[in-house]
Amino acid sequence: METLNEDLKENDGELELIQQVIKTLMHQKEDLKTQSEVLISQQHENQTTIQKIEKRINHKINQMMNPRKNKDEGKLENLQKREKEHQELLENTGKLMDSTEEMINKMTERRGRILRDEEKIRKKLLKEAERKREETQSSFESEREQEGTLKTSE
């Protein structure tokens, strides 16, 4: 019975830890989702700016005498590089979100197994307690019978 109580305490501790991990992973998932949304927004802003600069560079009048052409081309190059970086970050964020979701699922499954184990342990404890109660009651009744037999024989 003592080992069952220890198992139950161990399961409770593990269950508490798993619930904390799940909670942390859920927060991480939300943070990653927010980061992904910010990256997408920044990508859209970059694309809009790229289009504006490309129009300025390609505009026929500006092509001939645009003193800002070199500056615009530098900005365009910078923005294209930033867009590539955003895309890579977005892909990495997606991978992190997937692995976080997978870990949440694993921890949730583990929590379910622990809860089932805990229920089995509780049932065993109840059976053990019931068995001991019956033994005690049986022993008590045997003693009463013996006392009754002794009193009648006197």
C-alpha cells in the first residue's frame, strides 16, 4: 500500500510538471504565431516599397537623369535581401510552430496516460483499503465470537 501511495505522489508530481510544460508550450505557440504575423506584415511592407522603388528606377524619364538611381538601386537591393531574410525567418518560425504543436500533442498524450495510471493506482488503493477493512472486521468478529464462547463456557 505504501508503494502505491508513493506511485500516486510521483504521478501527481509528474502530472504537475507536464501541465506546466503544456502551458509553456501553448504560450510559445502563441508567441510564434504573433511573430509569424509580424513577419508577414513586414514582408508586405517590403514588397510595397520594392514595387515603388522599381517603378522609380524603371521610369523612363528618371532613367535618363535620375541622380537618385544609384541610391534607389541600393535600397532595392537592401529590401530584397531583407525580404529573403524575412522569408527564412518565416520558414523557421513555421518549423518551430510545428515542433511546438507536436510537443504539445506528446505532452497531452503523456498527461492522459498519467491520469489513467493514477486512476488505476487509486482503484488499487481503494481495493487494498477495503481488503484491510474486511480483514479487520473479520478479525474483530472472530475475537467477539471467542469472547462469547469463553463467557458461555464459564
